[in-house]
Amino acid sequence: MDNNEVFITVHKLIQEAAMFGFEDNEDNKDWIDCCLNIANSVLDYQYDTREDFDAFSLYLPHILKIAEHAEKFSDDDATQAKRSRIIHEVGRGLSN
């Protein structure tokens, strides 16, 4: 991991509070789409080194949560295609 990278942890209670009312928000599709784009860009590398896999391991819980929200809050075909790619890349990363 590069010394310039910073990771933030957020307490589970804060995460739940941030999600409160998310289902009722009409802008949630845009938010999910943005998160899916970020997750897709994070997964655009090979897992050839230990450092790559360590980075992948740090991103994994967040990426899985994004995929979960995409399934739950959006049934748009384009969104689900991005979600499918993320799940495929996660499987590929875990199989290496």
C-alpha cells in the first residue's frame, strides 16, 4: 500500500444512520451509480502481487456493500450490469 493512501473506518452505527431514509431518496440511483463506477475502477487491475491482493482485501467489504445496495435499490439494466461485473471481478480476485 502506498504511503499516500488513506483509509477511513466508519463505525457501523454511523453507517446505519447515514443509510436512514435512503430507500425514500429519489437520488439514490445516482448515488449507487457513482459508487458502482468507483468500485469498477478500483477492480481494474491484476492481483499479481501481495500488495495488490492486500489492497483488494481492504476494498472488498465496501465493494460487496455497494453491490448489495445496487441490487436492493435499483433495477435498472445498466446498473445491474455494473453490479454483475463487480461480482465477477470479486470472484476473480478471490480465486487468485
